[in-house]
Amino acid sequence: MNTGVAIWFTGYSGAGKTTIAQALHFFFLEQHIRAEILDGDSLRDSFSKDLSFTRQDRETQGLRVGFITELLVKHGIFVIVSTISPYRNIRDMMRARIPRFFEVYIKCPLDECEKRDVKGLYKRVRSGDIKNFTGIDAIYEEPLNPDIICYTQTESVSDSVDKILSVLQAAGLLDETVAFPYGSNSDRSS
């Protein structure tokens, strides 16, 4: 198949977006599917150092990521966007612009994300070192109708990956003979 797809993750910092994105990417590479991860931290470090964390700058970042995603999808790439992507209007705009767009809500309660605090960000927010942090003093708009919800407090990474693959397969974007890496090919989407 040479059909590009946008798999757009959204969720709080620490929800599990990067972990699931990496597992999904590994699966695609094993299947010889051309795939890329657009990770929020890497993108900010590489080409968005000029942006702060105000709403306007976050929207600009979302539009930049969307532009890159759209180009890659046009060239037959499976694009896994792993960003907080806090604003519904930007996600909806990308859905309207990008064919084969799947919004994946990586859902985890904020208190659980804070317990995980892999990067130490929540601790820095609580001590006042970081301002405009999504979910604490900056808004996060939950998706109203995501294509997939991964409940990372109760699901394993493998459950989430299989769930995403099931939806892609049901949409005809994965060959039906492809064996899922962790389980059955039954549709377990939410």
C-alpha cells in the first residue's frame, strides 16, 4: 500500500504518547511500512525554539506540525504525531485538511500523569519554575469524538497499539493478513 495516514495523538504530558508512538512506529518498520514519528519535544527543540507556550504560540506550533504531517501523508508516509496538541480547533483543522486522519486520545488522569512525571516537569510546575503548563495553568480541550481512545492508566502499551492497528485495518489501511504484534486482529476500538 502507498497510502499515507495521520495518526494524531493528543493527551497530557506523561500520558504515554511517546511510548505508544515508539511501539507503533517499530511495528510499522517491521512490516516495511514507511512511517515517521513527529514528537513534540523534538519538534520544539529543532524548529520551534522561537515559540513560547502561550495559546497563540501553541496554535502556531500545531499548524507547523500539521503542515509537515500533511506533506508526509501526501507522500505515502504513516505519520505518528505525538504532541500534547491541547486545542480542539487545531486538531479539527488538521482533520479537515489531512485525508486519512485519525485522532487518538491518549487518555490518562492528570494525577496519574503527575505521579509518572518521567521528565520532572510537574515537579517544576508545582515549584513555580514552569508556567503555562497544560492541565495545570493552561487549558487542555479533550477531544469530543476521537477515532480511538487509549486508556493508559488501565491498558498496556500493547493493548493500545493493537487497538490503533485494529482501527487502521478496519479502515482498509493495513493489509488484512498483517499479524498484530501483541494480540488478535479483533476490533477493540472504543
